[in-house]
Amino acid sequence: MAEAFKFELVSPERLLVSEQVESVVIPGAEGEMTVMAQHAPVMTTIKPGVVTVKAASGKEDRYVVFGGFADILPSGCTLLAESAVHVNDIDRADLARRIQDAKEDAADAKDDVARSRAEQFLAQLTTLEGALLPA
Amino acid sequence: MASLKDLRNRIASVKATQKITKAMQMVAAAKLRRAQEAAEAARPYSERMGAVLANITQAIGGGGDAPALMTGTGRDDVHLLIVCTAERGLCGGFNSQIARLARDHIRRLVADGKQVKIICVGKKGYDILRRDYASLILERVDLREVKTLGFVNADAIARKVIHLFNEGGFDICTLFYSQFKSVISQIPTAQQIIPAAQASAATEGGNSGGAVYEYEPEPGEILSDLIPRNIAVQIFRALLENAAGEMGAKMSAMDNATRNAGDMINRLSITYNRQRQAQITKELIEIISGAEAL
């Protein structure tokens, strides 16, 4: 069995997870990464996606996060999510609203940089929706 | 002198008022608990955010690529004040304390020849500041419809502020709110959020143990994402503290009111009883002296 480390998932409203885990899969801005104990210190931004937490007890949990940061140290990992919910509690209407917002943002974008960023965000959200909600 | 009927009416009306204040006190107590829980639940996030921010500022080491939100514009001519107050009154000196702090600050800035802009969050602060500084108020954020304060509310305000900053609307931004110390004590506080106070960088440091982080993407890019979020977090925390403080203030104000109403009822009842007794005595004397005259 792999070594356990401390993982915390925090959203501005509350602390969602704080436990010893074996591994965590984080949707980093530059690709997914699996974090295990004794990981080199990394700080990364997160794109909208699914965080998979494998607890030390062997239980696996999945959370949907919408952007944020991960602060990874050899001793533990803290994920600051802008908004996070358990996969079972995800609300279709909420997701649809976020996508709608993102579409509007992309349409309203003033310059190319903002537009490409908004479009990228939209694409990430759509992928997420596709992954979560099998039509 | 008031007649017996008048007194009876008075007592009845004070009793009705007492019932209302008592109900309000209980409602405030219940809401306070919820507000306190919300404030507590939000604390880990802002703490971690502070730590992460401190680490990353250290890593960048005040290099040239720190975003303007952090370093400021290098001037301090135009000040933006975000004044957070409650939406409702009947909470003692809560709102006026915050407004007074803001007003003193404004007066000082104006005396120094600075330009001042105000964003009011909450109706009460707006009402108070409008009297003296109506021309300075840019905008008023209304949270009356909001049942439970969410991060989205704070984020919306933060977005406005950052947008304004990017347009060069102001140089320094200060947040006014009431720090929730305990149910009976709330401390009006002014906190500078743009440029980010340097203090946050100094407090931490031992946390990372001098570990060399890898950044993904570049530190500058993370920072430019992190700082706006930090501002939203600061505003969110201020709003939550305010909500808890408001309920605390309201609870003690209503407790006082209930007690005052009780005192008043006692006083009025004594007057009422005395007067009733006096009247009975008077009637008896009249009957007796009438009987004696026969």
C-alpha cells in the first residue's frame, strides 16, 4: 500500500475534504496530474474538471471543481477551488447556467486574448459536461 | 394626568412592542449562529489563500513581473472606498459605526486633496453617506434579495472593482467593514486591499520551509489569476463578518429593547394601579360622606 498524505479541498464557502489520502488526480491547467505522497512542491492553476480522491481507506470519491489552485508540498496537498461539489450533488441546471455564462463571456470579449481565454474556458466546461452527464 | 383608559392602552401597546422585539431578538440569535458558522467555514480558504499568496510573492521576490493589482499604480491620488454595511437597521450602532469610520477617512483624504470614490454595499451605509457625499458615490450594491451570502456575490463586487482598477479609475482601494469579535463587540475596520498590503507577505514564510516550488504555468501567470481571486476572498470574508456582526448587534440591541419595554411596563403598571386605587378611595369617600350627611 502506498504512503498516505494529507489532502484538503477547500472552497470559499467551506472545507469539503480534509483527510489522509493515497492519491489525488488534479485537473491541472496544463494537463491532469496524479499527486502522491512525497510529490515535489508544485503550484498549479486548475481548469474546470473532476478531482478524484483515493482515500487511505481505499474509498474513492470524485468532486467537480470549477477553477482554482493547487498547492502541492511533499507533506500534503491543498486544493483551493473556486467552487466545488461532490459528483453526486452536481446540478445540471447549474452547469447549464455556467456554460451559458461562458458563452456570453466569449461573445462579449473585447480583444482576442480575452476571447480565446473565454472560449478555452467554455470548451473545458463543455468537455466536463460531456464527461459527467452521459446524454 | 392620563386617564385609566389611556394608561391601559399604553401598557397594551408597550407589551405588543416587547413581543416584537423579543421575537426579533430570537430570530437574530438563530441567524447569528448560522452567520457565524458560515464565517467559520470560510476561514480555511482565506487562510490557505494567504499562505499560498505569501509563498508565491516570496518566489517572485518583488520582481518586475508582479501585476499592478499587487504593486499598485505608484500613485495615491484617487481612493476607492468600499463601505460594507447591513441592509437593515435596528441593530444598535452597528451601521453608524462603520459609516463614521468611513466618513472620518473620507474627510481626511479630502483634506489632503485626494479624490475619493465610494462603493456602498448595503442600504444603510448608503443612506448615511448619501447625506454628505452623494456626489462621490459611484455605485450601490444591493444584497437585500440575497438570502444566503455566496461567494458569487463577493466575486461580482470584486469584478467591478478590478474592472475599475484596470480602467485606471482609482489607485488605492480600502475596504470598510465590521470585524466580528464577539456577540457584543464588533470592531469597525478599514483594510487596504489594492495594492495588496505588504503585511501578508511578512507574516508567513516558514510555511513552505524554503521549498523551491515548480510553477505550472509561470508564477507571474498564476499570480495574475490569484490576486483578483484574493480580492474576492477578502470581500467575501468582510461580507460574512459583517453578516455575523450585524446579527450580533441586532441581538444585543433587541435584548436591550425588550428589557427597556419590561421596565416601562412595570412603571406604567404601578402608575395605573396607584391611580385606580386613588379613584376607588375617592369614590368611597364620596359614598361615606354622602351617607354621613343624611
